Amino acid sequence: MCWPVLVLSLWLAACAPAAAAQATSPPAPSATLPPSPSPRPTQTASPTEFPPLTLVFYGDSLLKVGEVGRQGQSGVSFVDELPAYLQPNSAYTLIFANYGGRKARWAAQHLQETVLIHDPDIVTLWWGMNDLDGCPGIFDRQSNRLMEYKLRAYIEEHSQAMRQQIDDLLAEGINVFVVSAMPVLGGNLPWSHHGPNGEVVWEEGRWCHYNLGLEQLAQAQRQLAADYAGASKAVFWVDVWELYMQNRQTERMYMDVVHPGTEGVALIAQAWMEAFNASGIR
């Protein structure tokens, strides 16, 4: 009779999948096996870690004596003081773009190859000392009086060049710090003229009250930065003029008549850090 065979076949068919599933399931780990490894942690920064920032410092010899790539350790710079404040150092890349003797107009014309090539997050602009062309630029040689009409023209040219740089940087999403003009030591600058090869030749015994012009330049720079800040633009002000006015009796503020000395750069670095901390960038 076929019924037993049929029943047996149906029972085997019903049990076969369960047996197969039981055969392919991994055995339960014993108590003596090591625990399974924990998942690999994700590469997100902890609350105390920051993404790296690239900072370019663009200016004349007040930023650092000489020209980037053409000098060794020449002079001092407030930028050299910043790593002590910017912690951890691995989160910041500081790049010099110093061009002694240059003006803001030249800086605006060469922004791409000198600054933007570094893909910066923050750019500090420090121009102005050369923009008035020294005593011959804004003073009458015979009377040694300030020529206001020439000073206004130089300041307007400087302001236009600064606006061009700032606008170009903001268009790239870059934060901008503007450092003010700095007074010369004692207020006076030696007269000068250009030699046969275009070099500056300083004249002994003749001086002009150069701070009369630099002070008005610093005022124009202050207003320029305030205009951008008032429009909620990422432009931040570092008032080196006022800092030097408040520390006129402090030693080692100058390296020479024009350039900052060791104490000067230390105070400028502090002022820059105050602006950076107040900016909310980090």
C-alpha cells in the first residue's frame, strides 16, 4: 500500500528546509571566545578639535622686512608671535606674503598670484607706509609744508586699492583683517630722493612731519573697515595706529624709524588676536 510511503515523503519534505537552515546557521559563540570588535569610530572632529585654517598675511615691509622668497630671517614680525596663541598649531597654517616697498595698488593687481594661490580662509592686509611716497609725495620740498591736495589724492588711491582687494577676497568667501597704518618714530621721516637706479636715497639732516599724513591715512582705513563691518561683511579692524599712540614711551617699539621692534610686534600680535577672537571665526 502506498500511503506510508506518501506520508514519509511529505514528512521529509517538511523537515528538509529546517535542517538546511540549521546546518548553515553559525554556531553560537562560546563563553571562551574573544568579544566581537567594536565598530570603527567615525572621523568627525571632537568638540575641542578644529578644521585647519590657512592664514595669509599680505603687506609691505612693516609686516616683515624684505620680500617673501628673497630674504632669510630679516627683521621681526608679529606673525612670528601668533603660534603661541593659535592652539593647536596643527589647526593653522600661517603664510607670509610680504613685499617690501610695494603699495596697495600693486597688491590689488597681484592678488591672484600672491594670495589667492594659497586658497586662504583668512587674509590680513597691512598696506599704507609706502602709499604716500614719503616726504616728496605729500610735502613741499622748499617750505616743508604738507600739501593737503596731494595727500587726499594718495589716500583716495589707497582706499580704492584696498576696496578692490577686500571685495575680491570677500567674493571668494575669505575673511579679511585690515591692519592700520603705523606712525613713524618721533613723527618725523627723513627726506629722500630716487637714485640713478630708482633706489631710495635718504637725505641726512632733513625731515618732514610724516605722521601728519599717516594719521589721516589711518583714519581713512578705519572708516573703510567700519563701512564693511556696518554692512555685516567679514572685515575686521586691527588698530595699530592707536596701539602705538598709547605706547609711545615703551622701549623696543621700533627696529628703526619705520619698522616695528620686538615689543611692538608682541603688542601687535595681541591686538590681532583680540580682533580674531572677537570675529567669531573660531
